Amino acid sequence: MANHQIISFSAAAAIAPTAASTDLESCEPADGIVGQSTALNDVLQRVRRVAPTDMPVLISGETGTGKELLARAIHHRSRRAARHLVSINLAAVPDGLAAAELFGHEGGAFTGADRLRVGRFEAADHGTLFLDEIAELRADQQVMLLRTLQEGEVERLGGGGPRRVDVRLIAAAHR
């Protein structure tokens, strides 16, 4: 993933008030996205444009604006659609455990790690990883994430050597 720019757009724009219409031809009900407005049409056009690429995507918007629905729409239109879409809400992960969730761990890597656990990156290999509330990652975990994106490798906590991963990253933030 090295040398790739990140595509960014706002989910909040899609719910901006516009002239109402009963014509729902532009809706995407298969993705759970329902509605019609110029702003929503613009966001859906961006989804269609970015989906066939492997570029990382950052979706911004307040809680409830449909960031995860947009991530699913991108995944379902991508060349990775037949593979897994793995999601994690980083705001819901206890402090300090995000690295174990994302990269996995070997048995004995830390107290309570009694067996090997595959992380979200490995689970999403050849598919898409959706990181909701990415801004909640601590700085040291952001460094690990950046290295994984640059090198295309993960290293489970506790060692075991690097493992190649091919993951399309979609991230979301509310700020």
C-alpha cells in the first residue's frame, strides 16, 4: 500500500437537508442506503468511483450518518466483494487492547493470552478492513498501523515473524 493517497469524503454531507422527493430511483436499498438528495447522490457517486480501486478510504461524519453503510457499499462494489469485510469499532475496544485486536497475538504474549489469536488484518486478508472511530487509536498503535499499511505485513504481538496481508482499508472518524 505504500505511496497511495487516501480518498476522503464526508458521510455528513449525504444527510444534509435538500429538496425532498418521492422518486427513489437513486437509492441504493441493497446497501441499506435509502434516500434522495443532491448531496447523497454526490456521495454515492464517490462510492462508485472509489470502489473499484484499492486505495484506502477515510469517511468522516457524525455518529448516525451512515459511515459503516458507505464502507459496506464500497466493499460490495470492489474486486474484493467475494471476500470478507471485517469491521471493528475502535472506540469500543478497551485501552491497550487495540493492537491485539488488529494484529493478533501469540499464546503467552501477555497475561490472558492463553492461545494464538488471529487479528483483524489477517482475518480480512484479500478482503476489506473497516476501522470505525480510527481517531481513538493511541499514537503507538497508529505507528503500528502505518507500518502495516506501508509494508503490507503484520506481526502478531509476542512475535512469530511478519505475515504478508493484502487488505483494502476503509476507516471512519467522527471528528
